[in-house]
Amino acid sequence: MTNRMFKTGVSRDQVSLLPARVEDYVGRENPVRAIEAFVAALDLERLGFGHAGSGGGAGQPPYDPADLLKLYLYGYTNRIRSSR
């Protein structure tokens, strides 16, 4: 994608108190792993998923479009209808 900085969360590989890694909260067979693999395989920029920032650098940085797509797909597969 672009060199634009996006908001980032805690790395899933970062060691924390309980459990040892954030990645350990999600089971190996959990459907979210398929969602993550699916979104990672997409060329989001070619599909039109860009940022909607002002370009002026004002305000908070936008969220990564890949993270928002993962969240939306998770909600859709779990029948959570609000995307606000």
C-alpha cells in the first residue's frame, strides 16, 4: 500500500502478562484465522481500499483498511449488523 502511517494496536506477537502472547487468545481452528488469511491475500489498494484522510496531516491517523475489513467480515460472519 502507501507509506501512510495507520493506527496500530498491540502486536499479536508481543509478550504480555496473561497469556504470554495476544495471539494465544485465539484458538488455532478459530474462523478469525481464515478471515485474516483471506484479507492478507487481497491486494486492497488495487481493490480500491485506500485511506480517507485529509492528507493535511491534521487529526489522528486513520485505521488500516485491512484491519477495518477484517472487523467488518468478522461482524458479518457472526451476524453483527452494525458497522459503526
